[in-house]
Amino acid sequence: MDITGTHSVRGPRDRVFAALCDPAVLLRCIPVLEEMERLSPTDYAARVRATVGPLKARFSGRLRMEPEDGIHRYRLVAQGNGGLAGAVKGEAWVTLDEGDDGHTVLTYSLTVALGDAVGRLAVKLVQAKTDRVLAAFFERFAAEIGAEPLG
């Protein structure tokens, strides 16, 4: 499953980038994230609680943040296991560009591979859940950095 999008958040790129790289901020902003523990400067252990249709599961796994080009771009790589619910692997590229009127434009591209029970659910159901999680993240993230989302 591939997901792409663009979202604008008020605030300078350096502040937005720092917040995106802060595990405490991510923990507060990602609605399905229950736990995130730093293992190294780029690696984290994480636990996610997900409900997609009739499936409720907790996925435990690893997350790696790889800043690529200073405050301009970074890559996230994640993998997790939810027991009988299956496995999830994903990769995200996020690019940050300075927009007009003091906002930062985030462009993201996610690739997610779902296995077992999660993979058997209808793609539209998983896509709808992902869209809701992303919308909630951007709303919380904008509030976290002290601004309103632009859309």
C-alpha cells in the first residue's frame, strides 16, 4: 500500500523538523503510538495499538529515523509484529520545504507492507484507518508546535 500527501504547518522549517525528530512529540501526536523508547540516536523500540475493522492488535517493533539532508528531508523505517494479527513493514520519506507566510510544507510518501490478518483486511479499510491516523497526527502536531494546521 502506497500513501502520499502534502500538509502545511505554521512554523519555521527548523522548528518543525526538530519536533518531527523528537520521540516525546511523536508519542503525543501519533494517536496509535503507545510507547517509544530510544535505543540509539536513530533507533527506537515502539508499541502501536491499532483497530482496523474487526481487528484489534498491538504491534511491537522497531523504528529507525534517518535524517538525510539536514532539516530538509528524512526517512523513517519501521517494522512490527502483532502476533496473530501479523506483521507490518513500512518506509516513509518526508521532505520539508519553506512555504509562504511562515509555514512549512511537509510532503510525505509512505510504503506499507501488511502480512497475515492485517494483510487480508480490505485495502480500503486499512487505507481509511491510515487516513484518519494521519489527519489526527497533523492536527495534534500543529497544536504541539503552537500553530494551527493549514491543510
